[in-house]
Amino acid sequence: MPSTSSSLATDPVEFAPGLVVQQIRPPLRLADFKLIAFDMDSTLINIECVDEIADAAGRKAEVAAITEAAMRGEITDYKDSLRQRVALLKGVSVASMEQVLRERLQLNPGAARLVAACQGAGMRVLLVSGGFTFFTDHVRDLLKIDFTRSNVLETEGGFLTGRMVDQAWGDICDGEEKRKMLLETCDRLNIAPQQAIAMGDGANDLPMMAVAGLSVAYHAKPRVREKAMIAINTGGLDRVLDVLH
């Protein structure tokens, strides 16, 4: 199990240009961790999918403003903010979402290398997102991810209704649901949360980052950078491997 408490560097230290660490003393051992949990939008991938879908409805600026406020932690009710944004997507075609997936969605730099390195070290991978299964399923298959949790957009006749589908396993995937999913996945794997890494960029990632043994902020909002044990401020996701040997 990783030890991040016996020899803490409590003040933020620039471990390398654009790579800040606190509360840990590198190097850590990748082999000490058994699970890595990723946020998707603006972490594993380059876009906020809800904003790009809204572009097809001519409402990108309106939706993006709500997304930005939610990610900065300025909106406390993430579920309500997501319902507001999804309502504004009403009438967008599934074909337009397919176009977003095909033409705009890309993995962020270093994503494939980091996931492959973790899998090569015997770790399992969890993708937990406040976004939508339409996109998380694609990323899951692309990177051979073990577990996913996200939200389902309701469609009728090939168009979005502006609502989400209730899911048997829980409500909207917000910050608390991300935390719950990380802990449940640890239980499923019979490991301690201290053996998990959590990576994200927005305020709704903070609950899962708080219970993981190692928290990583990727090009994140200020509040998330301040809390994370590792903050990747420049470069790709795989820069975390500079700290994990």
C-alpha cells in the first residue's frame, strides 16, 4: 500500500517545470497502486462533450458558461446544472453527436501511454464521468477500460429529448457518485482506497480525489490544483509517470 503520510512534503513543490507536488515525497511506486480512476471531459479527452453537443443547437456559449461555473465549483448543485444543460440540448440529432465524436473528440496527450503503463503494471482502470455513455463507451473501447460510470441521454426518433434516462444503479453521476463509484470499485477489487489513483480537472472530481491514495489534477481549475497531491499544469497526462516509478 502506498505511503504518502510518513514523509510528507506539505508545501507545494515544483518537482519539474509545470509539475507540482504536495503532501507526498517522490518517487512513488506505480506497483503500489491497483486502480486508476479518470474523469473524462477535459481530462482523458480534449473537449467538454455537452458543450460541443450544444454547438449543434446554437447554444454552446450558454451551455459552456454553466459548465465552466460548475467545474470551478461556483455552482454547488452539479445535478441541477447538468439538467439545465441537457434541457438546452433538446432537438439535437444523434447524427450531430456522432459528428462530435468523429470530428472533435480526441484523447488528450499522454492518455494512451498512461493507461497502457498502468495496465502493464497490473492496475485496473475506471472511467467515471458526469458526461454521457454515448462518449464514455467509445473511450472505454478505445483504451480497453475495465469499468465505467456516466449518464445516459434520452433520445426519441433519433433526437435528444432534453432529459436523461434514470438508471437502476443510481442517480446522475455527480461528484458524490464519482466518490461512491471509486469506493465500490475498490471493494469489488478487494483493495483499499489508498491503493487507488484519481485524476480529474473540475470541482466535481474533488470527492473521489479526496478518498484516493493519490490525487492528480490535470490542467485543472484552481481549486482542484490546490487540493491535488500532483498537479500537471503543462504537458500530457503521462507526466504523472515522472513521479511514479
